Amino acid sequence: MRYNGPIVQNHMVVSFSEPYRVVVNVPPGLDVRNRFIGAISPPDATVSEQKDGSLLVTWNATRSAELRFYPPERENWLAWFGQFWIIVAIVLILPFLLSRRKGS
């Protein structure tokens, strides 16, 4: 069984009645390896990078496979989001720590 075609959204799910070897070629410019913004299920898949920059995701014997991929800009947004919340946490905790020090 083979499917070759575009996937419109960033999420792909396939299901079979019996176990198959599933191989998905993720084109260059997309990624699946960051577990915070991408998903590979079941997690026993093998991800290998090809010479052209694409990724090959392989499940050996599975009845279902789920893959959520993302463009590289999402990793940048995740980094900015994380840094923003770390700064907010420091700003909120700092007055508490300073007032505790003055009380001692």
C-alpha cells in the first residue's frame, strides 16, 4: 500500500487493520523532533535525516501512526515564549526573595 501526495495540515494520522511498515518522508523545511511542538506516535519510530535535508520517519510494524510536523519558525516562537515566562517568573519571585532577606 502506498500513498504519495500533499498533506494540507500539519498533522497526519494513519490506521491499518494489520501491522505494516510505515515510512513517511517529511520534506526539507519541516521537522518533527521537538517533542513540545511536534509529535511522533507510537514513539518507537526511527527518525533519520537525509542528505537533501528531509526527514525519514519509520515504524517497523504498527497498526497506526501519528505525525505532527512544524516549520522552523515554531521553534523560535517556543524559545521566545519560554524566555518570556522565565523573565515573568523572576520578576514575580524577586520581590518575595528580597523581602524575605530584609526580614532576617
